[in-house]
Amino acid sequence: MDFNFTEEQDMVRDGLSRLVREQYDWETRRAAIESDAGWRPEIWAQLAELGILGMPFSEDVGGFGGGAIDAMIVMEEFGKGLVVEPFVPTVVCAGGFLKHAGSDAQREEHLSAIIGGERVFAFAYAEPRGRYDYADLETTAKKDGDGYVLNGHKAVVIGAPWASHLMVTARTGGDRRDREGVSVFIVDKSADGIVTRDYETVDGRRASEIYFENVSVPADALIGEEGAALPLIEQVTDEAIAAQCAEACGAMKVAHAMTVEYSRQRKQFGVPIGKFQVLQHRMVDMYTAYETSVSLTYLATIKLDAGEKERKRTASAAKVGVGQAARLIGQEAVQIHGGNGVTDEYAIGHYFKRLTIFESEFGSVDHHLKRHVSLS
Amino acid sequence: MNLEFTPEEQAFRDEVRAFIEENYPKHLGDVGLREDLSREDFLAWHKVLGEKGWSVPAWPVEYGGTGWTPTQRYIWSEENARVNAIMPLPFGVSMVGPVIYTFGSEEQKARHLPGIRSGEVWWCQGYSEPGAGSDLASLKTTAVRDGDHYVINGQKTWTTLAQYADWGFFLCRTDPDAAKPQEGISFILVDMKSPGVEVKPIKLLDGGYEVNETWLTDVRVPVENLVGEENKGWTYAKFLLAHERSGIAGVARSKRGVEKLREIAANETLDGEPLIDDLDFARKVSQLEIDLAALEITELRTLAGEQAGKGPGPESSILKIKGTEIQQRLTELTLEAVGSYSAPYYGSIANDTGSNEYPIGPDYAHDSAATYFNMRKTSIYGGSNEIQRNIITKMILGL
């Protein structure tokens, strides 16, 4: 049993923590998310330079030989600063697909560009009526000569406005919701027939609706085996869940600390409100929820390499536990901040919003509770 | 004990339903977030009701009330909630109006009550201050007597919709040396167009501007704008808060909200089936309906007590706590039902110049996150739910 991080991991954490503190302060972040671009490409370049974007990849593809624990460390620090840059879609999701199932040529083409920060990906999996089921697909990819033709509509594709490339799930066979017949494609976002509608999200990020209208892709756009990608998608999204749970832990830690600090500063009835036992116990419950969330996140992260069933169960366990904690901590943090908690000016409301949307990404609490039941 | 409506009450329901169907301004539609409304939108129904004589049902008949029984008033609010009506705002009708007709001078009644009834005069509430929220009695805004005037200085906050207000009612400290902080406070009416009144909007986390900071700098107010006695303002403020609380339960609106939630959940799918048929989700909706039924009967019991001559007392705190918890739960479940499409910020989409050819998510998704964020205020405003529990602890449990 060892819950210690390596010296290298501690260094990475310290470095990122400093980067977020010094270059991602609140006003700079606000200006960036309100700008036309909505993110900071220069931060992305810096992350590439620091090796952060290459951390979870093996050395033979130009990475730094790390893994899921490194991604967890990165995302926890990003969560503390509500960093919007698309580490999960690009490094964890696209990188994950390439790592697990990419051909040598695909890795060659895309991985070094991801690691170098030159290529940003978004993961287009959700559909308007799919509700967290990766196999519930209306998007189709029909064989056409050597390649495929894609048609369909992908919903709320996080980070897509910043991306040059997309990982797209589509049905190559079978009926809607069949477990067989699901495939994943690497698609250049500038391909003919792609129409996007970009927008802000309520938690300060950007996303797109993406419409595929007879989009032709070559045969080598297919990643992994045709029609057999569902297990791969589940593996990659479990990795994304672990990473986003870490992000939520970072955000919850800050939201809790801000609340405790506010309760020290804010005086009513002649005393700091933190002196009231009613509020003390609620802040203790928030703290407990945070600590148990960290535990579930560790568990899910460590078990990503375990057997399929164990991996799925622990990923779902984390999404349930952290999802519940995120709601509790977000709501209580706002409540204890009183009126200030519902203003745009105070940072706490922005942590609350991020923690709210976290729950609907990669499956809700209810969805993962059901998945956990089905694996019991 | 009898929960049935009498034939007369049924007839009353038919009458008001027909009136609403015929007269409710069609252009208001079924609005979501109130902050998207213009001043005219807020007042449209109020003005119709003013002409009909139905804008202030709960007031005594001599001041323009309808003389309806609490049951009739309950039917009235239910029928309005059916069409999600934009009701007259509470600041005049439920707050300062009752204070004026209960404690005000004849001149104040003659001057202010008609404008409240008709919807011509917009009121706002100047209670909270940056340093005085839950501990309202610690407020620092001062009113100093200078001849025939008070000179008011201070800063109020969370002044809801003050950007539209013609008049405001303010709690000001008139005796800084009083033995207890509650004893030196006065209730003063201020013309918002007076020199020295400045209203600055506060952006909320849903992106809207619903509340304001209100700064008062050497604002001169004639002494006849003092309501009741000097330094007795706390009594009137408490009276007003109890009135505010009973309206805050929002039972009729929540019932309409549950219906809407069911419609959304019938349209959303899970594994190809309507979400509302999913047992996990259906249980949550049922639990909400059970809580709402309990609240509804509790409110009716309170109304019946009122009818028997008991004013709204500390038990109205129950209505505030449960009512706001249910309103918030409703927005949580709506968010869950909507799923991924809760994430787009529709404020940014409404402003974009892009094509509407590609709509983003179903219509009911558009306000789901904003409403969820916005409704967190309900357990904070009108005396936070922590304060309501303190009131019950003290006034009912006697601890």
C-alpha cells in the first residue's frame, strides 16, 4: 500500500500549481473566457513546452512515460484554477484512442502533434437523443469505396471551437443502440460537409453543435476495428471520467477553502459566521465529501489498468460519489456565501457552475449508479 | 375537516379561469426567466388586474381588496400559475402596501395605495446592506433629521429590480444611541428620482441583472415620508417579512413546474424509452410531488388560521423553507432531465449573429441551467433558510 507520489510527480504538481497561480489568476481567466477565442493558446503552448501534454504517453511515441496518475495530477491542479484549456478532449480522449488502438501511422501523424501542442482535438460522442449511451447513435458512417461517408449531428462537443480535429463516434452497422456496429473516426474539422455552430457553455468553456453532411473520410480515418469500438470508447471515457473527477476534486477543494475563509471574514450578529455551529457542521460535511471524493478518484485512476469489470465499476463509483459531492459542495458553498454567492463577481459562483456541469459530462450520477448495479 | 371545494368555489374558479383566458396579455406567452422581461412586461397583467379591481386581493376591502376568502385567493393563484402568469410584483402589493394601510398616515394611504393597485408606481425594497444581511438590524444607513427633511446616507444591496423603481421603502437608522440595534430604525419612503439616489446593477451568476446596489448620498426626504413612528421601523419590517414569507412558498407555481418537468421527462429518452418511465427518475418526481402536497396542505392550514383571525406568524417560516427547497429541487430535476443540453450558455447564443437554421437543443433546455443557478437565491433571500430555522427555534420551540 502506497499513497505517495513520485518525486517527479510532486515536481509536476508544484510546477503546474505555480503556473495556475501566477498565470491563471482570476482576472486573466475572466478576460480569456470572455474574449472572442475563449481560451489561451499561449498557455497551451506552454503546457506543451513543459511536457504536460506528453506526460501520459510512452517514450517511444515522444511522451514522458507517465500514465493516468499523471493525468490525475494535472487535472486536479487545473480544477483548482478552473482551467478551460482542453486537456481531457485532446490528451485524455484523443490521446487515449490513439494510444490504445491507433495504427503506427495514426500515432505518428497525430500523437507527436498533440504532445507538441500543435494539434487540438475534440471528442464528438454525444447526440441530441443519446443520453450518455455511447451506442445510442444516429450518426452513421457508410462504406464508400475505400473510405466512409459520415452523416449525423453531434451535440455539445466540448472544446470543438478550438479544435482542428475531431474524434467522432458513428454507426457502421447494426441498429441504433446495438453494442455491435460502433466505430470511431479521426476527422479533420475542415473537411467538406462539416457545419459547426459554436457557443459558450455556462461554465465558461466553449462547445459546438456539429453537423456532418456527407462528409467523406479515407479508410485510414477509422481507428481500431470497424464496428467493434464500443469497449474502446468505454475504456477511454472511463479514463476521461477519472481525469474529470480529479478536476472536480481540485475545484471542490478550492470551493471549500473559499467558503471556510469567507465564514472567517464575514461577520453577522457581531461574530464571524464561521462561529455558528450550524454552518460549521455543514462545512465539515463538505470537507468529508471532498476527502471521500479524492479517495474514489484515486481508486478509479489506479483501477484503469485493472480488468474491464473492475475498471468500469470503480469509474462509475467515482462518478457517482464525486458527482454527489460536487452538487453538495457547490450548493452549500453558494448558500454559505449568501447573496454574494449568486453574483458573477465572486469566484465561488463560477466553481459552482463548473461543478454543476461536471455531472452531465460522461454520464450523470443516476446513469453511473445503474451501470454500477449492472456490474454487481 | 373537508378539502372539497364548495359549488360556489367551483363557480369562482370557472369565473377567474375565463377571465384569465380572455384577458391575460397574449404576448407574454409562457416566459421562463423573469429577468428577460421589460418593465412593461412586468406591469402588463398588473394593469389589467388594476382595472378589474383584482390586483390586491389580500388587502382589506376598504383599501381595494377583493374580499375573497383565503380559499378563493388560493384558487386565484392556482389559476394564474396554470398559465405561468407574470403576477404583480410583491414589493408594492405584498410588502409596502400592507405596511402603509396598517401603519401609514391617511395622507400616505391616499397618496401611495392607488399607484400600487393600478401598477403605475413601481416599488423596490431597501433592506439589506453589504454588512447587514441575515443580521438585518445591524444596518448602517442613516437618516438624520434636518428641519422638515431627513437626510439619508448609506448603501443598500440586493435591491431587486430597482432599475425600474419609482419609489423605494428603506430601513434607516434614526437613533444610533438606542439601547438595542432594533430600536433605532425607521421605515422611510423614498422617491427614487431624488437627487443622491444611485442604482448600480449587479451581474448574477446566471448572466442576468435582477438586483442592484443602491447608494444614497445626502438624499433629502420630507419627514412626511416616515411611516408610523420614528424608531419603530423594525416592527413594521418584521410585519412585512412575515407577509413576504407566506407568499414565498410558491405552491401553485411549483405545481405547474412539476407538470412541465413531467412533459420534459416524457420527451427525453433513456435507452429509447421516455425518461419519465425510468423508475429512478419517476421516484424522484413522485418524491417531489409528495413534498409539494405536504406543503400545499400546510399552506392551506396557515391560510385557514389567517381566516380565523390569526395573522401570519412564525409558522410562515415553514412555508418559506419547504417552498424554496421544493423550487430548488424542481430546477435540479429539470437539469437532470435535460442532460447534456444544460451546458450551452443561451445568453451567448441569443446574441450571436449565426444562423438559426441549426437550433441548439430543445426549447425547454434553454433556461434549465440559468434557472437552476438563479433559484439558489431563494434559500438566501427573504431571510435565509438558516434564519427561518432560527425563528422557528425561538418562536415555536421556545429554545
